[in-house]
Amino acid sequence: MKVAMFSTHEYEKEYFLQESKSFNHELIFLETRLTEETAKEANAIPCVCAFVNDNLDFKTLSLLTQGGTKLVALRSTGFNHVDLIACKKLGLSVVRVPDHSPHAVAEHAVSLILSLNRQIPRSYNRVRDGNFSIEGLVGFDLSKKTVGIIGTGKIGSVMARIMLGFGCDVIAHDLIHNQTLSSIGVQYVSLDKLLRTSDIISLHLPLTNKTHYIINEEALAKTKDGVMLINTGRGALIDTKELIESLKQGRIGYAGLDVYEKEEGIFFEDHSGKIIEDDMLSRLMTFPNVIITSHHAFLTKEALRNIALTTLQNIADFESEGTLINEVIPEF
């Protein structure tokens, strides 16, 4: 099948080209983001392959359908950037990569915790400048600290096991309780209790109407003073405006963010030498106790290989009219 791959980056091309040897797809690599303005580049192409910051709203999807597109293949786990109701109405099938590497994301979350706690960026920059002072670099032992994990799917489950390995007391909140986690010492609690008792809170949720701004003004007011907040899920799980206020007040002691609610058009692109016009992001970048990475928690060799293989297999399944095991079904 002919496939228009939008928002293509060099780091993923080699994996798609390598795995495509087992398939008969014709891959057209496009660096442009998929939007209403660029949808015409997929004209007469039956499949578009989209990334997390492509904009698949009703207008874009309508133009794709008019051009002959039948399948939207997401090379991501999340699908909040896709208007699934519009896809249903337009007769577009949507498939995704539900599991590329939970270890990659969980390990990145842990790296944010360690970097914030032990102030690795600050120490590194000092030494690079010839400053070997350790004043102001005091951290804390992770052992015996309470880590609250919100969302215990595949990524959250890996995160829980890692933090147990550090000797942390791990509590969790999820609608579905993972009995295996419970059996190894993870305690499921209410969201309220998790917010009030955690020293570190890590978010591992999909973005839905129910989880949008799950960390809002009310939630932030319940947390311990000096709590560490980690988000490797989706940006809009956190109300950024309220997070900034909590950082200013000192209630949030540390924030590690791999995602940002308005990252579309900013993340995955080089803006060095340019003025970032997003005031909230610019403000976040001024805090010494905040680390922001550009949505690259997934970025490991293993994950990239799995993303390529699963995406190409999803397309092959659609082409052969087989069962779409990774189809995204809209909830009405």
C-alpha cells in the first residue's frame, strides 16, 4: 500500500526502511506536519501515517477522505489528536501502536526524578564552567519515600516495579487494579489520598475527557509542600497555568515534564535562535527546579523498531482486509 508518512524525522526513517523489507508498502516520507493546509500532499494516497503532533481534526480528515485516504495509521500510542467521531462519519479506519516500549517511557520518568533530585543539569553545567562547588546541590534519598503513580497500565506498571526497586513505598490510583502489582506491594488508594501523601507523583494516563486537567488547581492544593511532579503521559493532564502558580508558591518543589499541553508546533522542531512565543512554556523554562524534555521519553532503539514493525503490520492487515487488532474505536 502507498503510505504518506507525515512529520517524519531522520531518527525513525532507518527503522521503517529496515522493517519495510518484509512488506510491500510504498513509503513516502514527508517532513511536514499533517494539517488542513498540508492534507493535499496525501492526495490519491490510501493511507496516511501520522505522529503525535499532527492535527487530524474534522477539516483535515475531510480533505484526506476527499483525496482518497481510507486509513489513518498512527505511529503512536496516544490518539487524542485525532477526531475519532469524524473518522467514523467519514468511513476512515484508525490504527495505532498500543505498546512500543513501556520500559522506555518509565525509565525516562525515573531519569527525570533522579535529575531533579540530584540536580544533575546544574552540577553538570557548573563543572563545565570549572566550578566544582557542591553548595546548593543537596538532594534526598529515594528509599522510603512515597511514590504515587496515577495510571497503572503497561508503563505505570513498569514504573511501579522500578520505584519498588529503589526501596520506595509505592501507591497507585487507577480504575482497574493490577492484582500482580498489589501482590508485590503496591497499594491502591483514592486519588485524594495519593495527592495528599505522595512525595513524588508520576502520571501515566491517556488523555481523555475524564483525565483532562486531572492535575488542576484543586488537585495541586492537596499535595504535600515540595512534592515532585512527573509527567511523561500527555501535556493536558496538567493545567499548566496552575502548575506555574504552584511552583511560584513553592507548593510544587520539582516538576519533570516530557510533555506540554501546547506542544503542537513547538516540540520536535528546532527553535534555537528564535523567540518562543508561548508565554507559559517560556515561564516554565525559567524555574531552576523544572526539567522539560521534548516528548522523547519513547525514543529508544527498541521502541523505534517496535513502532515501525507494528505500524507496517497494521497497514498490511488493513490492506488484506484482515482483523485490525490495533484499531481505535471511538466511544460515543
